[in-house]
Amino acid sequence: MAAHTDILNTINEDLDQPDSVEFSNVNKRWGDNHVLRDLNFTVAPGEKVSIIGPSGSGKTTILRILMTLETPDSGVVHVGDRILWDATGGKKVKETKETLATRKRLGMVFQHFNLFPHLTAIENVVEAPIHVLGMTKTDALERGEELLDLVGLNEHMKHLPSQLSGGQQQRVAIARALAMRPKVMLFDEPTSALDPELIGEVLGVIRRLAKTSSMTMLMVTHEMRFAREISDRVVMFDQGQVVEQGDPEKIFGNPTEPRTQKFLEVVGA
């Protein structure tokens, strides 16, 4: 446990200051599908926010825009004091040096693990810190081993992804994201591809990060009980817009919007 405390302290020290996230009048379309509609949405530094809502409502698009996997059609996206995207007036945006530098401040855990199949767990974790952050192999390996121990995989460091369960692969993916020293962590339904008996081990890692790390966290999830437990704020999202938001007890215990009430009833929350 002491070793875990050390690496968690190191994660917080690396943060220096967690970043905020801000979407200002952001729109995104795919043909006739208006995925994000004049979205205004802010996450405070260090805040833990869960986004809930029906499939196809645009939740994942928020994360993909932050990770520069998609570009907004209009609006501005800030990460901390930096502009990630500026599409004011509907001008077409392109990646710039500032975009790429800002992108490095975010880490993401995807629905599917996206590990390199030919690399071991530890090699998956240290690859980007060495080649992107410029860490020495020695330093990267030391940090990678600490992170894999944190997620409970110290005995599986030399295993290939094919030798790991889905839950173990997702925990490697979390360690890999943390290895990049992000100021903001994004989780895109991190348990949706897992068998039910494996979900708990992944949620346990995220729970520990939420409760002990000062980093900003934004999670898209269908795990309602978990969102209620770890979030500072829950945002109900539908048809590209924020329907309702507030602290977990308000959203799950006394939602005011009919759309939120209906959604929670359907999912049994």
C-alpha cells in the first residue's frame, strides 16, 4: 500500500495544476445528423464529472473532440488556459502546434483497449513516454512498473495482451494513459466491452483515482451506481445538448427534467 501511496503522490505532483475543460457554442454534424448543438459545457480543474444519457446522444463525441480525433464545425474548445480548437464563425479548423501541445495534457481510456498486440503490458505502457515525452528507458520502465502495480498487474508486466483478460487489458490501458502524465483523464464507457464479472476490477482502479487524485476526470458511462458514487457532478445528455446537471444525489434522487426521469427509469437507476 505504501508503494501505491508513493505513485499516487507522484501523479498528483506531476499535475502541478489540473486543467479545466470548456466547450463554447460547439457544433458538430455528420451530414444531417446534428451531433452537438451549440454545446456550452465546462469542467472545473480537479472536478470529477460523469456524462450519462442514451446511446447516440453525442456523449463520446465530446471526448473525441478533446482527443483531436474529431474536429468541431463551429465553436471554441479550451483545455486550461489553452485553445484546443477555434472554429469561431464556422471556420474550418486544423491541427496546430498549440493543438498538439494541448492534446498532450489529456489521457483517454477507450471502450476497446487498443493495446499493441505485439508488445507486452509494460512495453505498451512505456512506448509513448519514451517516444513522445522523451523519457529515458530506465525512467519510463520504473514509472511503468509502478503504474502497473497500482492497477494490480505487477505479476503480468511481461504478458502480451492475448494472455490477459479483458479487465486486465483495460487496466493496462489505464496505466498507459496515466504514464503520459495527463492533467485531464477521459473515460469512454471503459467497462462496456467487458464481461460482467470483470467490470468491478476496472471500476475499482477508476474509483481509487477519483478519490485520491487531484486530476480532472470526465467519464462517459452507463454504470449509474458508479457515477453516483465517484462524481462531483453528473450531466444528463441527449440529442447533442445538456438536458440537466447537478450533484449525483440531485440527478439520481430528484431529477427535474422529464427526459432525465424517463432515462433513469429505463436503465433502472
